[in-house]
Amino acid sequence: MAKTSFSGYPDPFVSREEKLEQKYGIQYFKRMYNEWSNEEVGSGSYVSRNERYKRYREYAEGMQSIEQYKDLLGANGDSSYLNLNWEVVPVIPKFVDVIVGGLTNQEYQIKCTAIDQISKDKRTEDRLKKLTEMELKEFHSEMAGLTGLPFDKGNEELPESNEELDLYMNLNYKQMTEIAMEEGIELTFYLNDWDEVKKRIARDFVVLNIGASKTSVEDGKLTIRYVDPSNLITSHTSRPDFKNIQHAGEIIYLTIHELKRLAGDEFTEEEYIEIARNNGGKYGNPKNLGKGSNYYNEYELHEYDTYKIAVLDGLYKTVDDLHYEKKSNKFGGYSINKKNKDYKQPKNSKQKRTKLKTTVENIYKGKWIIGTDYIFDYGLATNILRPKSNLSTAILPYSIYAPNILNMNNKGLVERMIPFADQIQLCHLKIQHLMSKAKPKGSAIELGAIENVGKGDGGTFTPIEVQDIYQQTGNLYYRSQQDDGSPLPSMPIQELGGGIGGALQELIAIYQYNLQMLRDVTGINEARDATQPDKESLVGVQKMALLASNNATRWINQALLSVTQGTAKSIALRVQDLVKYTGTYKGYIQAIGEYNMKAIEVSKDVTMADYGIMIEPLPDDEQKAILEQNIQMSIQQNALRLEDAIMIRNIHNIKLANQLLVIRRKKYAQEAAKAAQENARANAEQQQASIAAKAQADAQAKQMDAQADLQQLQAEYQMKEEFAKAEHERKLEIIEASGEIKSEHIELAQDDSDLVRTKVK
């Protein structure tokens, strides 16, 4: 195929048929790549960007070139006299690992909220139903008491105020479609090992200050893939979330053998040879392509099969006009049929016909072999993402974020640290050099004073013997005069200082200064970088320092959540499409390759809703500690029950947890006040009952006393009556006896006989 020259992007307003032609795609991808590499004006910003990305990644792993340090330390570049360990001090990797570890340890949950009008109306209707149940709570309780029927079933779970109702709607209310979508996104993340993808993206944010992912449907399965920013191509944008880009793609490197597997029969054997020949001398390929074929294990292996080529796997958005005809029928209705651009209506139609035209965004895909006029897998993209609220809009499947982007360039934390990390490396090497040149302590010896020193027995010491005696015993034998009588030094041996001296402290000070500068430019202070904290520092001061450091890098955390949110939105749209075209949740499960782990209820209802996806960070240890402190304080003050505390701890949203804590405290206080009133009323009733019982007991006691007095009086009266009766009877007996005596006396008086008179005497 002859190589064609194009300038500029192709016309976006041509027909779809023209856009489907390969020459249109080749022109677009050529311009897309030339703009990215800036080949038209030489080495452009995008090429230099990739060189910077490579350099930053080397520094982030402590694998940067040491030649720059050799040039700085060597005299005129000659380091042959330096015996140093040139290994890099991995100070930047430590800071990168600290930040990435914090990002990956941040837990969050994905919340889906249906924001279409139907779902909003249902939410409002369900809230009104719950409010009605609250208003009828007392009536239902009375009816249950009167009839014995369970009219009050579920009353104990109803909110008791509008404030509690709002909290219930935020915490407990979920439509079935929302629950299904959350489970679908969670399952897709799990099957695509999102945690590992997220780690790579988090490291890109720290090192390169940009991160990206891509979703797609491959072999009927939802996939999430990490995108290397070094290979990412996009149109120009000033937005950090890249939401307004018109095209995006990646540079992928393939061998001719892999190209054959992907392109297949789209190219002839001669075209494969030409592709290999055009890439001779590039990407490590041989300059000259040989002729013929080689054979390995009876399989034909062409020499060019191992040639490496660069391919632009790209997507671009454009607008297409769709043409329709509205045709009336004899029943008073009408039908709408899709037509070609060149369609002409019949002149003598019995029915009324009207031409209609609408404009929609579409996405075209293709894989262009860079440096050639060959393209394959080109055409209208399948599974185009479209929001349910606006089906005429197309969304590219990339989720990209670059904080603080300026003219398509940005500056990451590693780039901020490089100057000071270089100085730390130089200090480390100079300390090694200084240590290698350090000398031990020695002595300055005047040989003339210790030569021919007499032993006292006629012999003399040699200078070596005098030095040995001095080092072993501390005794020094020397002469004070020379042979000619001239004086010698009074101290023939003088100690010489050794060691490194003050230069080491100066280098250590420079090292510490640059280390502190690393902390200043990144915001990673001693409280966060695993440095031993000062033992004199208060716990509160340490917490404030850690909080300040987290605030300094919060923009990286927000960037990672933005990519996660964009990926989740893309997955939600793809789940809706899969369910729409495969039927029930079984089709979705089969599409994502899940058979045994989890069954989720995803029905076609999810295809009707438009979802708002929110990434809600779960509380960190500091926030949990503050919440727990509030809970414990409330329990100690008898302002909260244990079951309420358990419920509050299970809420992942700190704001809602604190709101529930306040509501439960108020409710508990109201219940406690009501219980106190009941106790007071019960005590009053008990006191009244006690007083009444005492009065009744007193009355009963008085009555018993009266009865006892009455009984006593009755007994006394009866005794008196019986005594009187006995007295009367006794008197009667006396009277009767007295009468009898008197009668006898009368009789005796009347009897004149002497016998009787004698008896009387």
C-alpha cells in the first residue's frame, strides 16, 4: 500500500459510510499520533513527558543512573581514584511507599443512588408511606388492642420524628435496583482484581501525578484494565478528569507474530513483510530483513515474525446524522423507519411521509500500525457507553485523572523530591569518601633524641625499642643533647590527632537539611514517614502532625477516588447493557464469568434507572477513635444504651453515625424522662395507697379497740348482772333463812311446853 500524506483531522460532518472507510480512520489516527508525538515540529512536549515519566519511575525505585554522581565527584570526570559504593540511597522509594501504603489502606464503599425521575418519585412515595405509618402509629395500636388483630405490627421499627425519618432514608432505605447495581459493581471489581489495579494506579499518582483505567467487554465479560500513562494518548484538555477529550488510545508493542493473531486475514503475506521492513532498525529490530523462511519443529517460522512494531489502539468520538421516515398508516397511527442518507421518498405515496433527522455521538475504534498506512480492526465501536438520561451522548471507556494539570503537563511528588534526593546521594558518597580518607591517631617522633640512648649497662636502645617501650609502658627514654652538645627537643614524641574531624558533622547537617526539604515539599513529616517520634512530644501534638501530613497529600487520595468513581460508573452502564441484551441476572453472571461465588438479583429493572455513583471513604482509625470516645462518654453518662452503641459502630459514615448518636441520646433522654415521670407517678400512687392503707389500718385498729371496749363493757355488765343476780339469790336465801328462823322463834314462843323452852335456852 502506498504511503499517503494527510494533514489535519478529517471532516467530522461526512456521512457514516465515509467514516467507515479505512482512509478516514488512518487520517484521524495519524493526526492523533502526530499531535501526541509532535513529530511536525521535532521533539515535542509529549515525547519529553514520556522521558520524564521514565526518569521519575527510576527514582521512585531507587534505580536512577549513577553516572551523574560520578561526574560530579570525579576530578574532570575521572573517578578512578575513588573507591566508593555507588549504590543509590533509597530515600525517595521510602516516601513513595509511605504514601502508596496510605492510599491502598484507605477503605471505601460504593453507593448507587437512582437519580432518574421514576426512582425519585418512588423514593418520595416510600417516604410519604413511612410518614403516614408514623402518623397512624397510635391509631393502629388502639385498633390492635380493641380487635386483637396485628394492626400494630412493625410499629416498634418506625421512626418517631422527621429527623429520624431522614436518617432512616439515608441509612436503611435502598431500592432493589440500587442494591443490585452495588452488588454488580462490587462483583465486577472482585473478578477483575481491582485491588491490584488500584495499587498500580495509586503508585502512578504518586510518581507521575496521573492515573488511568479502562473498561471493556471482552468475550462477553466485563473487564477492568490498568492503563500505563506512558503509553496513553489523549486529545488536549484543561480538565483534570479528562471528561471533555475527543479521542484516547494507547501505544502497544507487538511482534509480527502477535499481529497476525490479532489481524489475521486483514493483511496479506506481502503486507506483513512490508510492515516488518518499515520497522527495520526500530524497537531493537535488525536493520535488514532477510529472505526466505526458517523451520522450527516442523512449523514454519518466518524471520520477520519476531520483529517488534508499535500500534496505536485508539478510539475517537464523532457525530453521525441518523435519517428516519415517519409514515402514517390507515389506522390513524404511524411508524418510524430508519433510512439511508440518500433515500428519496416516493412521489405518489398513499400515506403521508415525513423525513426526520437526528444527530448522535458515536465512537469509532481501530488499531493503526504506526509509521505505515495499515490499519485493522477498524469500524464503529461496539458496547458504546451512553448515559440513560441522554442516549445521544457517547462516553469514552477511559477513566483518567491528572491533578493540577497545566498545558497537558503536571508535576508529581517524585519530581519535587529529585533535587534534594540527589543532594542526599552526594552527601552519602562524600561521607564514604571522607571515611575512606580518615587516618588513625599517630605520633611525630624526633629520631635524633631517641638514637643512641644509653641503657645504663654500656648498651644503647634503638629508636624502635624506645618507641615500643613508650607505647607499652608510657616511659620515654631520650637524649636532651646531641653529640656536639646542641640541645634537642624536650618532647621527642608528640601525639598527632586522627579521625575525620568536623567535616563529617557538616556533611551530616547537609544530609539532614535535604531530608527536611524532602518532607517540606511532600508534606510527609516525621509523624508519618515512620521516623521515631520525639519522646518529649505530646500525643495530641503527634496526632495534629499526622493530620496535617494527611491533608498535604489529600489531593492524591481524591484523585484515586475520582478514577475509582469513573470506573464504577462505566461498569454500571455496562451492567445495564448486559442485562438489557442478555435478559435476567443469570445472563449477567454468565457474562462476567461468575458461576459459584455469588448470585445477585439483577433484573431488567436496572436498565431503566440512571444511577449516581458515589465513592464513600470509610472512617479511618482516628475518626473511629473519636466516635468511640463519644460513645463511651455517652454510656458513662447513662445517656446511651449498649444496643444503640452497637448500632452506631456498624455505620460506616461518620457523619451519619454522629447524627444517629445525637438522635439516640435525645431519644434515650426522652425515654428516661418519661420513665422518671412514670416512676414519680407510681411513687405518688404508692404513697397514696400507703396513706390509705394506714388510715384503713388505723380505722380498723380503732374499730377493734372499740369492739374490745364494748366486749369488755359487755363482759363487765354481764359479770355485774350475774353478780347482782347471785347477790339477789344470796339475799333471798338469807331472807328465806331468816324467815325460817323467825318462824321457828314464833313457833317456840307460842309453845309453852318446858321442852321447847329448854331448847330455846
